[in-house]
Amino acid sequence: MSSATRFTSLSCSSSIVGSLDDSSPVLVFVQWLTFIFLSPCPQRVLFSSIDFMFLLTLMVVSIQKLYSRFSSNGDSSSSISKPLLGSESHCRITLWYKLSILFTTLLAILDTVLFILSFTQSVRSPLKPIEIMFRLAQAVTHVAIIILLAHVKKVEAIMHPMFLRIYWMANFFLTCLVAVSAITRFISIYKGNLDPILRMDDIFSLVSLPLSTFLFIVTLRGSSGISVIRPSESGVNSGTHLYESISTSSNVSGYASSSLFSRGAWLWMNPLLNKGYQSPLKIDEVPSLPSDLRAERMSELFEMNWPKPEENSNHPVRTTLLRCFWKGIAFTGFLSIVRLAVMYIGPVLIQSFVDFTSGKRSSPYEGYYLVLILLIAKTVEVLSSHQFNFQSQKLGMLIRSSLITSLYKKGLRLSCSSRQAHGVGQIVNYMAVDAQQSSDMMMQLHAIWLMPLQLGVALALLYGYLGVCMIAALIGVVVVLAFVLMRTRKNNIFQYNV
């Protein structure tokens, strides 16, 4: 087998090295190693193998920890109150951890894009089914690593789990092998007629090599990028100790100590729901809020972020709310983008389903791929939609509690002349109406900038299927939008006059 054949062969069969049976054993062994580590198909099999081993290890560890939690029967001294990877402590997040999250996210995005491209390509290639499964395994693995890194941050572990470090090390060596194959194909045998899947894979391997190199350095370094800070060094005051004592009491909501998976699937609500199903809940059985969600903490946060006099802020309340809750706003915006992205996967796959049912199939497993993609898309859509609603409502409640507490404190400090300009009724109106409207706005905040994007994607899909007939839909949307704006303006005028 020639070098060109070895680097471009799309077959996983070992028959391509069978012509060396009469050669020396050393030469045969070298040819076998070259085929296994440098041919495209065996490389993907090796990658997928370590991906499945990592996912299996992660699943076993997670099931073991979750079983120990659920089998504790509510005993606060047992492992149910302990994190999965270690004990909690005050910490500081360094640049190493942030870059690990960033590079893993980039790899997950690249693998997802390549998975979609390899699935939607119309070219017939013997490597296409293997490429689809390989990219899917890579994307799922990197998403699982992102979740694991988020859990490492939650439990404030100073070292990465050993099985994650082993995976990063093996992934780095395989990425180097793929990069060597890509460079060899590009230098010696690239003539423009290379398989599209291999050409796309070569570009990705060269892009992902620096990312994998950094993760390999993180593996050798061992540290997760989280520095532990002693309580005496962190300047914790007596008020924080009070909040910590509240959060560690037995009557605090399970949301405070729940894992990332528990929050994503709302498993932390099951104990309260089971207790309420068995008997009516009493007032002392209703759990209290965690320390970081209490009104006292929100009031302190609001006062700390209030603009200083030298800043000359024209809208101090808006500035303070953005400083306090910008992370929550950004997270809900990310969830809304994810929901919007997966929402259109179903319409995009309509033509593929029609072609498959009419017999135009590029692979015997295409039906399974289509159903699997649609199932994953709808699962992600449901989770992101429910999480968006929950996080938006939680963010609105935090804003409402901050405003009401701050208004109440401000009302206590008003002078006699100020009370004449702002009476009790007006202050109560601020607390009951304006604060509630600010809370309700969180559910509709992202629709302001997402609506044009959603409309543009929908019109682009219509243009792809209907062509210039999309103009009729565009005219209808413009007419409806103009009517809604006109009626909304009149409604606001009537409401202001009343």
C-alpha cells in the first residue's frame, strides 16, 4: 500500500495491507501501525472509542454519586449534603479555568457545526456514516466536559478529575496524529480531488490542534485554575456569616445545594413535591430561600452598586440593576438564543424527511439520524424554554425584591418636605406597580432584539423553499407589524389619560 493510499483511503477494512503477507514481520507491523494511526477511518474509530470510554466513566461516577445522595433518605450528615467532587470553600477563579471553559466550548461548537455539515452534505462517501457518528460523539463529549467543568467550579475543586485529565491527554495525541495526516495530505497528495469530508476534517484538525495543546498543558499542570481562599483571608464579615448559617440550615430550599444536573432537570423540587403529595404542607415545612437570593442580600447588593456622585448617572436605577443582574440577563439571553437556534431544526429537516420517505436516501441509517437529530433538538428546545422561563421569573423576583426593599429604606429616610412631594400612596404605588412591572419586563426583555432575528431566519427559510413568493409573507408581516404598533400607541395614550 502506497503512502498516498494510506492517507486517503476511506475504508476501515484491513485488507488494504494484506498484500504485505510475504514481507518481513517488522515491515508488516509498521504498516499495520501506520494504517491504524494515520488512516482516516481508524483515526475516527480511535477518537470515538475514547469518547465513549470517557462518557461511560462519567456516567458511572455520576450514577454512583447520585445513588449515594438518593439513598441517604434526607440525612443531612450523609453524602446528600456533600458535593460530588469535594468539599466547598471560598475560592478565586483564575484565567486557566476560564480558558479551559472557553476552548472546550469552541471545540463543542466546531464539532456541532461539522456534524450538521457532514449530515446535510449530498455527496456519497463511504466515510459519511462514520463521520456523522464521530462528530456526534465528539460534540456530546465536549458538552459533557463543559458541564463537568461547571460542576468543578460549583464544588470549588482545586484539581481536575483524573479521568478528565486522561481523556485530554489521549485526545491531544490523537489530534496530533490527525494533524500530521492532514499536513501530509496537503503537502504531498492534495490535488483538488480529495474527498470533501477529508478536506473539511483537515481544516478542523489544524484549527483544533492549538486548543487541544492548551488542554494538554492544563492536564500536565493538574490544577483546575481555582484557588482556595481561607475565610480569614477573604474578609468575610459577620453579615456573611449570618447568611451562611441560614443557607446551611435544614429548612433551606434544595436549590441552594443542588448540582447542575439537578437544577437543569428540577430534581431539587422532588422532595418538597413528595412531601406535599403525602400530606398538606405546613408553614414551617416550606423551605426558605438560599442566602444569595434573600431580600437582605439583594438590598446590600443594590446599595453596593449604586452609582457614586462623581459618576453623574442620568438613570441610576437602571445602571444599578444592570450592574447587579447583568450575569442573569446575559444567561437568559443565551438560553433564548439556544431556543431560537434549535427551534428551526425541525423546519430545516422537513425536506430531508420527504426525501427519505420517497426513497432518496444517502445512507441506510439516514432515518435513524433524522429521528435522533429531531429528538435531540426538541429536547434541547424544551429544556432551554423551561429554563428561560424559570430563570427570567427568578431574575424578575430578585429585581422586585431589590426595588421594594430599597424603596422601603428610602421611605424611612425621607424628610418632612420630601414626604409632601412623595406621599404614602405614591410610595406604595412605586412598590406595588412599578416594581412589579420591572419584574414582568424580564420575560419580554429579550424579545425586543430576538424578534428581528427570528423574523429574518423565518423569511430566509421561506425564501429557500418558496423563492420570490416569500415577498408575500414579508408584506403580510409588515402590515401586521404596522397595525400592532399603531394600536399599541393608541392604547398607551388612552391608558395615560385614564
